[in-house]
Amino acid sequence: MKLYKLAYACAILPVVSVHITLFTAYLFENLHGCNPYWRQCHSISATGRQYPEFFIFKGLMIPIAVLMMGYWFALHRWLGSIQAASISSIGHKWILCLGAIAALAMIVYTVTLGAIGEPYALARRIGVILFFAFSAFAHLLLLRTLNQLPLLELGLEADYQLLFRLCIGLIVVGCVSAILGFFWDLYQFWDNAFEWWFALLLMGQFFVVGKMWRRTTFTLSFSTN
């Protein structure tokens, strides 16, 4: 099995799924039409709160979270396969741990989306924060781990640089969002757009890792004795 397809799926399917639910909400007039990447539009969560997009969102995002769990386990195996024996494996164990928690957090967030009550709202907030934060931190740790490897020999230098830029982009978007939210009264019209930008950059990281897997011909096989 060519694992790069799994990474590509983790990058592309969430973007496609959220836009499907968004346009479904537009079609059924549950949300007013607007550009989610610009001011005064809807949050990602808003795309899956009402019917019928409620069912579409859950039906698509829960399997995607399961795929992401597989992605993190595959990333752990890939790092083990290309990492020199002299380099500690603690880093990619932490990557696996953070990534697995992020995938579970997405499931919690998706399951509780649309449910009424403060306990469900709290679970959603925790779920979405952990998903975004731990997915981003895990890819930052991946950068640190890759920096210890012979990237030129592996043919990964260009992909590493692209992943680095995406990580910087996430940090910039997150910091700018926090600063504007504290100092700028009109930020309330832009906070959802920042969320969409952050999510798009995050999905780009999965795609770049898929390119790395493809370049190194990373595969998974099953066999029996």
C-alpha cells in the first residue's frame, strides 16, 4: 500500500468535506452566502450545526479523523525507517502521541457539534483547540526531527523547506489572530476567516508529508507466515 495516498487524503478530504457542508448550508438557506476566507462570514463549526449538513459533517469528519489516526501511526513508522540508529527516537514518539490525541480530539469535537448544553460546548471547545494545537505542534516536532537527517541524500530538502514555511505561516496566523483579538475591536468580523486560513495551512502540512512519503517510496505491506 502506498502510504502517500493516506497523507493526501488527510489533507484534501477535510477541505472538501467542510466546503460540501458549507454549500449545503447555503443551498438549504441555513447560512447566508459569503466568502469564509474573508470578513463577516461563518466559522467552520457553523457549517455542520443544522440539518441536513449536520449529518454530512459528522458522516465525513469522523472517518477522516480515523484516517488521521492512521496517518500519525504511519508517520511514526516512516521516521523509524529513515532515521539513523544513532539518533534518538523520542521525538517521533512524541509526534505519535500528540497526533493521536489530536485525532481523538477531532472525534470528540465532531460528535458533540450541534448538541445543546454547556458540557457539550465545553467538549467542543476542548476538542477543536486540541486538534489544531496538537496537530500543529506535532508537525513542528517533525521539522525538528527531520533537521537531524541527511535531507539532501533523501531528496527531501525542498519538501522540508515547504513544511517549514507552512509551520511559520501557522505561527504567524496564530500570533496575529491573538494580537488583533486583544487590541482590535473589529477583529470579531475577522476571527472566523483566521480560523479558515489556519485550517487550510494545517491541511497543507499533511499534503507536504505525503510528498515526502512519495519521494521516499514509503509503503506498507501485510504478510502471513
